[in-house]
Amino acid sequence: MLNNIRKLFPTLMLCAAVSLTVASSAIAGLPDADHLISQKGKQFGPRDVALHTGEHVTIVNDDGNFVHHAYIEDDEFAFDSGDIEPGARAVITFPKEGDFIVLCGVHPKMKLAVHVR
């Protein structure tokens, strides 16, 4: 029995290494929880966020009754999520430095300031 375990040990270690690699890749592909932005009560929360170039925000419609929208109109960077249904998400990746305002196309007073350095 001990000999069988010794023979299987390299295979088990290889399987464990492959599993860790796959899990790490999956986790790396998930949106960064530190930049989770809620749309609720006709406002973004938080209303201001600081990022590094290449980072992203995940906007979550936390309203049970309202459809929201997220868009950016900037001379060098534009984004339009389309409608964000209750419970749905939109991810915005910021490829360059600058100060951006994310607006809701449904509720024009909703504003999120994004500072990218």
C-alpha cells in the first residue's frame, strides 16, 4: 500500500499544481472587489474612487426597481454600458490617466468621479 502511494505521489503533486494554476487564473480574472460601485437610490456609492491605470470598476445595480445605465463621454475615452437591469453589473476598465465622470443615462443627477493615476 505504501509503495502505491509513493508511486502516485508525483501524479498527485502535478494535479495539485495544475489545480492551483487554474484557480489562480480564474481569481485573477475576477473584478477587483475594492472597486465595487453600487447604483442605488438614484446615486453611485461611493461617489468618488481613485484607481491606477488599467484598473477597473464594477458597477452593480443594487436597486430592485430601477434600470440604470453607466456612460463616460471624454475626448479620449468613452464607455457606454447600455441598460443595467436590477442585479446586473457593468465593468469599466480605465486604460489611461485622467479624471473621469461616470453618469447614469436614466438618472442624470447620478455622478461617479473616477481619478486614474
